[in-house]
Amino acid sequence: MLGLLIVATIVDLVLAALLVGVSVLLGPSAVTVWAAGLIACLVAPLIGFVLRAFSKPGMGVLIALLPPVFAALLSSGIVPGY
């Protein structure tokens, strides 16, 4: 489970970097939405490692993978955007 948590953390950090790069192009109009996504990408892996320390590694991996899964659903059009 540690390997999956590390992979989820790397994916979250790449997604956070992508959000920062795209938010520069969009300007200040979408700052709150992108800031919420960025905070979720940075906090989710931390919660995952905390849950791993409390002997719940499966739940930690699940929470760490929530931002990339939600981003994939938004980009595919399954979940309507704003």
C-alpha cells in the first residue's frame, strides 16, 4: 500500500503543477476554483499518509486518489463543470 500511496502523491503533485500552470493562463477570474483544486491536491496525500500512520492504508490511498479521479471525471464530461 505504501507504493500506491507514493504513486498517488506523485500524481497529485503533477496535477497541482498543472493547475498552477493553467491558472496563470486563465487569469484572476477563476482563482477560487483553481485554489480549491490546488489545496485539495496538496492536502489529500497528507491525509493519506496520516491515515496510513493510523493503520488505515486503504482509506489513505483512496483519499489521496480523489483529486486525480475527480479531475478525470471533469475532463471527460461525466461530471458537468461550472
